[in-house]
Amino acid sequence: MNHNDLEKKVLGLTGELLREKGHIAFVDLFMKLGYLDQKEYEAWRHGRIPYLEKAIKINLGKISFIMKAVTRNSRNGKLRESFTAYRSWGKAPKTELRFSKTGDPAIEKAYATHFLLPVKPPREQTRVEQADE
């Protein structure tokens, strides 16, 4: 799949995620794309896989392309960025999970950023005043 086709597919799925969940998370997107199995995601969340990239079934170049496209389009669409801490599941003490082999803080932050629908300002209530006749 070339980059144009991949970007179209990704943008369609991000719209689905926004409708379904109200936000875009890269882990959800990679699962919807079929690049990350639910079973492997859960193994990572339980600490049995050292970093998420190991479980994603595409190369780092495509992962980077997808993440950049989503980030660019989310910013252009005025979505809010929200950092989400990913901690391990299970009975053991909760530990911060890694997304990348290198553990680079910028890469980790990029993976953990969710894109949320903008907050709508409260509607101003208008009163319809009727004049006494």
C-alpha cells in the first residue's frame, strides 16, 4: 500500500475512532489497521512484551508516517492533544510502559498522546421576551 492509500485509510479510521470513542489513540488505530493484535496489546499491557513497537507488524518507517499524518491532521482539525500515561495491568506493581525500543522521551510522548474532540463552549441561553400588548 502506497503512502497516499495508507493516509486515506488512516484518516477514515481516525474519523471512526472519534465517533466511537471521542478520541484517537495510536494503539487503537494500529489495532483497527490490523497491525497490532489485541492479544499482543494485552501482553504488552501486562509487561510481557518489553515495548509496543515489537508487537506492531509494520516497520518503523510506516509507523512514523502514520503517526505524523495523524498528528498533522489532528492539529489541522483543531483536536486537543492529551498525554495519557500507560501503566502496566495486573497484580504486580504498576510500571510505566514503553512504546519504543530506544525509550526516547519525544517518541514515548508522541505514542502516548491522544487527540480529543474540542471542548464546545456552553451555549448562550437567549430569552425571548414578549412585549405586553
